[in-house]
Amino acid sequence: MTTASADPNDWWRSAVVYQIYPRSFADHDGDGTGDVRGIIDHLPHLATLGVDALWVSPWYPSPMADGGYDISDYCAIAPEFGTLADAEELVARAHEAGLRVLLDLVPNHTSDAHPLFQRALAGGPDAPERELFHFRPGRGDGSEPPTNWVAMFGGSAWTRVTEPDGTPGPWYLGLFTPEQPDWNWENPAVAEMFDDVLRFWFDRGIDGFRIDVADSMVKDMSFPDLPIDPRTGVATLEKIVGGPLRDRPEVEHIHRRWRAVADSYDPPRVFVSEAWLTPAPRLAKFVAPGRLHTTFNFDHLNCAWDRDSLRGVINATEKAYAEVGAPSTWVLSNHDTPRVASRYGKAVTGRMFDADGNVTDSRVGPGGWQAMLELPTDLALGRRRARAAALLELALPGGAYVYQGDELGLDEVEDLPDEARQDPTFARTNHEIWGRDGCRVPLPWSGTEPPFGFGPGTGQPWLPQPARWTGQTVADQEADPTSHLALYRALLAERRSDPALRGPDFAWVDDAPETVLAFTRGDAFACWVNFGPDAVELPAAYAVVLASEPLTDGRLGADQAVWLRLSRPGR
Ligand code: ISL
């Protein structure tokens, strides 16, 4: 049997990484916004939970046009989040608690408040800083955008500038919002600047970076128009994978350059790539030798709660990553996607995949998650499945991600008042797409009413918490051995104690009932998940180590999962 690597530098191969969205994790100073000291205050929660690392979403100075992904200074901490000294203290305290720390690198774009972009604007047509961005003349008399590209969060991907003398000027590219101009990676100065950003943080002891839109830095510099998506009537960037903007072969050079910087440190630093590419082989090349270390497996996140679809995704993932010698990863949600407990309680729970891991329908549909969000939610069902999904995720080989609040089984806050919504998508789509605020509502820590201990006192957080979270705080769940939190803690403790769960061994159990997804890890561990409506018998040779919920008559019911250990040989 192959067990987990003994090399401590290989920690990332089987790590469970907890995502912190700093605005919404914990507020130490009481201004309604989470902060670095709030993270420090709650490090014991993460250590007790049993994760291996944390990834902190951007905490840099930002006008917050895109929740912090519009960065005006890559080497500082936003004043509302704290100071560089706080960040250094967090890294040191996390390391003392046995937790590694990953930060978020956003290399595709910056903020329009970045000093270099400001100089590009203020310096007029000949400003050398314009070469750092994609400034292009408009079409026709200059008043039409250079291409028909539509930005990720709505509207044109091009914004026309006004020159310092008041005349209309060229257009600049921003694939996300106008407040996020894209860097021009054809310019070597951009690559050098990002090397310095990596070193700045690596020198402060961080263990690695999550890389935002790791597939999009390189553009087709002939700037062709995109075909119109017949479903939406626009040239939506997200829907057209590949082409002039995503997954261009030259991104490999950038990945390799970063890898060399990471490898020059002792211990070597690591990267996880964020790129919504499918199917698995397309993404797995990002983690070929000499490139990045791991990549979020968004096919897993996108996949419906469906036995055959999940089996197809798992098979395709295992095969594609084994071919490049990289570990798989598993991810159920993040700060961009609806909460898993809500998603799994809807009539459409995600996309369907075939046995080779290819998407076979697009039931999530145009408009991204919106069509799904508008479906009614059976939250009890969603939570039951979310518990089973945690057993599945944490039993699969490779790394896993836990988004803050998923360990509490939090639901998507779909009923936020319009005036509270801050995601740029909402305003830029005429309120048609709610956007991502519903999964970013500040965490409930204690107490019986908002702010649920998010901050000191009774001041309310930057997004309102629903009163229905009463009883779901960390404190409530710590006191309840049947809670979602108690389940996560037990799963992570078991995963830590069993080397087979951290090693690469994986095999399907082919004689399990047809509604069940069942697999072994090593010689003695098995995970069974029942997707069917009827309870099934469990294999007699195994004892239940952990169950997503109490079993009835020892049988595995609908939407339940178990971790099993061989109790006597010869099934
Ligand atoms: O969220 C998605 C699909 O549900 C993705 O398409 C996602 O928007 C895209 O991969 C980029 O996301 C990342 O970069 C954005 C930022 O708004 C997101 O929060 C971040 O995760 C721009 O920086």
C-alpha cells in the first residue's frame, strides 16, 4: 500500500485548506468589516477544526469595486483590515498553531486606483505607463469599443478614457469591471513587478499563493471580435473558453517563471491556480512538472449531486492529474459561488457530466448561477447532502478546500435587500443577476441575534446577517455533538490520523448497490455515499467510523454517507 509522502515539503499534496474571505470572517475593531486581528482572534477555531492551511482572499488596499480583487497596492494591507505588522503576526501565530498561510495573487488586473494606472491616465497619450495596460483606439471615429467583448460582470470590457486636456481618448481593457484594468503581460516590466510581489510576501514567511484567473493573463494581441453567444445575445467572456482570452499556451511561461521564484525559497513555496477550465485534462496541464502545484477542481464544484456525474468527474480528475504527477483537489464552494447547503437543496444541483468527465448539459445555464439561485430551496435536504458531500470530499485523494462557513452548513443568503448588495454584478446587470453577496455574509460566531459575535458589541456588519442564523453560530455548534461543525471536526481529525486518507491509493468498489458511490482508500478504509431514495445494506466486514447522520437499522439511507474501516477480513 502506498501511504502519504513523508517529505514535509509535500504538505500541499493532501492539505485541507480553509478559505478566509477577510471582510466577512471576524471583526476585531468593531467597524462592521472583518480584519486581520479578527483572523488572529479566531485561529483557535481553525486549529481545532483541523485544517492544514488557510488561504486569505485579498487583504490589500482596494477601493472594493470587486470585493478586494481590485488591488491598488499589492504589498500592503488595506487600512480597514489592519497593518503589515498585523499580517506578519498572523503568519507567525498561524505557523505556531501548525497552520500554513496562502495569500491571493491577482496578476490579471489591478485597480484603477493603482498609482501606475493613475499615471497612465494623467500622463496623456504618450504616458509610458500606458504600455503596462491594454490601451487601444476605438473603432470607427473612435467612439466604438475596439472589440465586442463583454466583461465578466456585465457591460463592455472596454472603457474609454478622457485625456487630461478633456478630449476623448483611447479605450482600456478590463475583463471584469472598468475599475479593474488588465495588465499587459506582453510588457516584461509587468512580469518583473509580479516577481517582486511574490518575493515581498515569500520573504515574510507565507507558504504560497492562490492565483486568481491563472489562465487569462495572455491575450491575442490582434484583438479579434468574439462570436455572439446565441443564448445570451452577447459575446460573454465566461462562456467562451479558449479563444483570444483564456488558456492561451503562453501562460505556461508565466507559470514557470513563478515556479522558479517559489522553488528558490527554502522550504519551496506553493501555488494553487484558479481557472474555470473544463474538462480535467485542460486544467491538469497547469500543474504539469515545473508549472503550478495544484489547481481548484471546479468540475467538482459545478457537478450536480448525482452519482454518475460525480463518478465521471472523479474518474476524469484522477486520470488527468495522475498523468502529470500532480494531486487532485476537491472544492465544494468559494466566495464566488452559491453556498453548497443551498445548492444541494434545489431541483437543479449543478451540471451533469458523462463517464469521461465532460459536461453533458448546461442546466446551470446562461446567467451563471442566477437561474439556479431562483429555484426554491429545501434547506434540510441541502444540509443533509452537504454533510454527505463533506464525507465524500474529505475521503477523496489529494487536497481539499473548505470555504469559511461551510463547516457550519451556512445557507446562501438569497433574500438580501437590494440596497445591501455590493457585488458589481448586481448594479452592472440592472439588478438581474444578484451576484455573490449571498455567500459572503459575515460569519455568525456566538449570541442569539445579529451581529452574532462577528464584531464586538451590537454594531451591524457590512452585509446584514439573517435572523434565521440563530442557533447556528460556532458557539451553538460547538455545544452540539450532532452539528455540522462537530461533523467537520470529526472528519478532519480522522483524516489526519489515517495515513491512507492522505496517500494516493484509490479504488472503486464495483459491487456496491447501483445507487451508491463507493471507494476504498488503502487496504482498510472505505467511503460509501447513497444517492438513491432507498436505504441500502453496508458491507458486513466493515465497521462505521463516521456517518453523515445517524443510520437507521445500520442501513445507509438516502443522501447519507459513511466512512468505514475493515473490522474483519474477507468481505
Ligand atoms: O465565479 C466564477 C464562476 O462562478 C468565475 O468565473 C470567476 O468569476 C472567475 O474565475 C474569476 O474569479 C476571481 O477573479 C475575479 C473576482 O471577482 C473573483 O472573486 C475571483 O475569485 C476578478 O478578480
